Amino acid sequence: MATFTFEIKNRPNRAGKFPIYLRITQNRKHKRIKTTIELNRKNDFNPKAKQENWIKKQEPNHKKWNDILAKELERGKDAFRKLEEEGLATSEMMASVITNKGKPSSFLDYAREKTRGIFNEGGIRNWKKYNGFCNKLEDFLKENKKTDLPFAELSPDLLSKFKSYLHTLHNEREPEKMLHPNTIALNLRIFKTIVNKAVKEGLIKPEKNPFLSFENKTIKTTKEKLTDEELERIRNLELEEGSRIWDARNIFLFSFYCAGIRIGDLLQLRWLNITPEGRLIYYMGKNHKKRDLLLIHPAKEILQQYRKEGAKPTDYIFPLLKNNEPFAGAISPEDKETLSPEMKQKLNERLSSKTSIVNNNLKKIKELAGLNKKLTSHISRHTFASKAKQAGIPDGRIKGILAHSNLKTTEGYMGEFSTEEDDKVLSSIFEQSSPKARIMDLIDKLNPEDLERLMALIQGK
């Protein structure tokens, strides 16, 4: 059941008038719809009116405007009765009918609208995925000589045909290959998410949801990873210092040494993310979780190669992003959230472009090192996980230090992990392979007085 009442806005609009709204209440939720009536004085409105006298007689147009409000009220109640018969009597649907928008008929328009909403909210990564889905759906319709997809035509059969169509598409990055089954599954998941939103908003009856009898599964993929011998081949390559291929190797190895930090986060690291105590502290872009990691000696050595005199704490560590970029002033997670959608898109595009540069150079490194495996920035993450497993680290701890927020088992106890436990994991993985690194870490922990005494002993003083 729904109730209908009129209310007036407390503050005047830009024209100095007070708009009157029709308020629809259903299941304790309110939906307000602006009417065509605006009053010059707030006191001319009677919220407790009887016999349709909402506008007091002191307003010269009271009779005419009360008649208009009565008709708008009746239209609202009539919309409710008709929608109730169809099982679609939600406040959103009633608002759509009352404002003469009617029931949306185009699922494609609805999907585009939801996609624009994601962009406006700044979710650029998701927007790219949703926009890609919309483009594929539109191309599918064109191939079938259709320009639109009405809600009424959504069916399990249509989903099957769309799935078959996706299997005919080529991979954008590797045109010689077809679309990966998991990419197809991702597009179908997006399709399902949008349909579920439409069901929730009363645009589709729950029992008419086409995904109720449609299922699609992902396939298990092989996670490429490097052996110690392959890593050593990469380390031993003679590369020109300061070149892009040299940067690519450093970025790959730094990610490996820092628990598989994702390249999108790594490229945005600044010197202020490195603490005097030798720790890396940053917030992940994917889920905004804080990471506080011990920097092992090889990671510190890489950082030392990029330190420049006069560098500011806010300067980027790795020189792929420029310090004068229009988005460079957004340093904290809060700053980044206040960027405009267009600026977030620019940052995302720049990161994507720089990641491609790194990966293209990693392909060259693969050839130079004589590797028979795929080599991308993300392989460093897989390699770290493999190395941790070989070191006997429990699966739960590996998931924790990788910060896999999409794993329910990890989310359940992420908050219980301390940085001390993460430090032990990193130390146990890397310290055994490099005595020099252990010595250097011990030296780093010495205070100035102890370091001076050590130097005196070495020099025989």
C-alpha cells in the first residue's frame, strides 16, 4: 500500500519561489515528485489541508492551483492502481509514470544510463568494463539488424545467443586470439548485474528475470610464475641505466620484493610513501586498503637508484608519471576521490598507457633472458605468491599479504593480521637467499654511534 501527500520545500529556489512536491510513501520509503505549482510565500501552503484546500485562500490563484494539485494526486493514485495490477507498483515506477516518463522500454538505454552513473561517481575501472559490455551488446543487436533491446525481449534464449556472439569476437590486445572465456563470463556477469538492478527497481518482474534459468561459468587459468633461476637471469641482464627497459626490470623486481604490489599502485608511489624506518606505506587503488610493508634490502637498492638530490616528498619515485601531470596534486586517497570523473579517467588512461610501455619492455627482457614464459608486470605478483608457498608460508598468510580483497576467506580475517606478521613473511621468503642482504639490513638498523664503532673495528682502529 502507498500513501500520497503534498509537502512544500523549506527553502526557496533560485527564482525565490517555494515548489510543492507530491510525496509517495511505500514500505516507509519516500519518493518526492515535483509538481507544477510554486508559491511566492511558504505560509500560503496548508500541509494539513482537508477537502483539497492545500493552498490557502489568501493566494489569488488558490482555486485554480488546488484543482491542478487534485488532478496530479489522482494521476498518482491511478498510476499506483495500474502498476499494482502488474506487480510493479514501486515508488520509482510511479514516479516515472507520474512525470510522464512512463515505464522505460529500452534495456540498452537503461544499461547506458547505469554506465554513465558509474562514470559520474568516479568508478573509472568499472565504467570501462560496463561501457565495453554496452558496446558489445549494441554490436550484437546491429548484427541481428536491431537498433534496440526492449525489456520485453530479455530471455534465456537471447542470453544464449549473446554468449555465442561473444565467442566470435577477437581479443583486442591479441587479435590473433579469440575472446577469453573468462572475459565472456565477465560480460555476462555485468549483464546479470544490470538486469538485477532493473528487477530491484521494478522494471522487470522477479519471475521474468532471464538469468533465473541461465548459467555461465569461468574456467581455471594457469598462473605463470618465474623460478629463482629465471629471476636471476633477469637480474643479470646488462641494461642501459635510465632506459625504459631498465625501468621495466626495476619495476618488475620491486613489485616482486614488495609482495606483488600492482603496477597501477607502484607507478603512483611517491617518496613520502617510504618511511625513515625502511617501510613502504601506501593505499591500494583497487580497494583503498592500507598496506604497510617491510622494505627488504634488494628493494631498497632499487629505490636508491632513483633517488635524486632535491627530490620532493610528493615526487613520483618511478619516472613514468610526470610530477606536473594535471592529476599529480591528488596525493591522498581522499584527494583522488575529489578529482572530477574526467580527471580520474585521464589518470586511468595514463596508467594504462605506462603499463603498456612497461609490459612491452618486459617482452624484450623475456627475449634477452631467454625465457619461454609470458612476462608481464602482473607475473611478479604470481611469482611472489609461488615463492611464498615454496618458503612454507600458509595459504591464509599468503592471501593476507597479497591483500586479496575479493576472497571471502581473506576478508574474514584481514583485520587480524599485524604488520609484524607480514614482516616475518617477507623476511622468511627473501633473507635466506642473500647473506649480503641480511648484513645490509643489520647495518641499516644500527644507530649512528654503533655504526661509527663498527667502522672503527673494520679499519683496525
